[in-house]
Amino acid sequence: FEEAQNIKIKIEKIEYILSTFRDPLEFLRQPTLIDDLTNTRLANLKKILALKKSPKRIECFDISNTSGKEATGSMAVFENGQSQKSEYRKFRIKLKNSPDDYEMIREVLTRRFKKSWKKPDLIVIDGGRGQLNTALSALKESGVKIPVITIAKKFEEIYSEGKLLPLQLNKENPARQLIQATRDEAHRFALSYHRLLRAKKLYEKIA
């Protein structure tokens, strides 16, 4: 069982790193390449965002809904640059039944920080300036002070507190790749839960 678990972890690491193409022979010639690339991404992210410490634990949040119906929120967790699927969390939105992305984010963050879960070094939100301001407000109300950034899908712009203009990083930038990876995972997880709730609702109508 332990050997199978180790193999599973290695496969997940390779899938993550290979999200941008590299010659497979590189991994044979340099066994530590995966960890080296991960460390580079974390160091680059720390530098670009001017963080006080390396973001060893990153939590990314996303919202999924159809016109406000069956709305869901997700929390994807990355530790040391690798996804930790066992720590992902899903939220069924309770307070809103209309399309209000900001208030849904507020609800998810508020509920998350009522939990005694391990605190992240960085929070990533899918969205732009509005989502950033909402997240900062929610954290303040919860008495939590953690660096927050948002990433807007269209141009992959990164918004952060205290900066008027968003960061625009090229596709090859290690920090952007890591942020995108967390956002994509949160989006996938939120969407899968939303589709499940929609399917259940449809079944209830038919039954």
C-alpha cells in the first residue's frame, strides 16, 4: 500500500509539472527536476508578490453557478507547489439564490475561516479587482490577515492588495503557471460539484 501511495504521488507531480511541455529525457537525466521546478515556482511567486515568506500552502477559491441556482464554492489546496486533493473542500452556497459572485465569495471565505483548518500562506481567488476587494473585506471581518491575490481569466491578470494596476506575466513565468494551476483546480472542483447538484435537482423534478 505504501509503495502504491508513493507511485501515486510521483504520478501527480509529473502530471502537474508536465502542464507545460518538457522533454521526458530531462526527468531521467535529472531526477530532482520536478522538485527543482516546483521550488523555482514558489521562489518566483514569493519575489513577484513581495511576500514575507514562501507560500508553502496556497488555498484557491472559486464559485460555480447557473444564474445563481445550485451555487457552489470550492477550495483547492496546494502544499509545496503540489495539489493536496484530500484537503480540498466544497461549499454549497446558502445565503444567495441569485447571481452575486461577490457575496458568494464572501460567504465561502467566512465559512472557511470559522474552521480550525491549517491556515494558508497565500489565498488565490478566481476573479478581478471586485473579487479581491470582497475577499479582503471578508478576511478583515473574520480577523484574518493573509496575503490575497485574484487572477482574471480573460487576460490572466493578477490583482493584489495595494497595487493599482494588475500584474501581467508571460505564459512561461513560473509564478503565473503555479497560480493558474491552483485556479484551474479550484474551478474544476467547483464545477464538478455544481453539476452534481444540478443533476440531483433535475432528477427530483423528473421523479
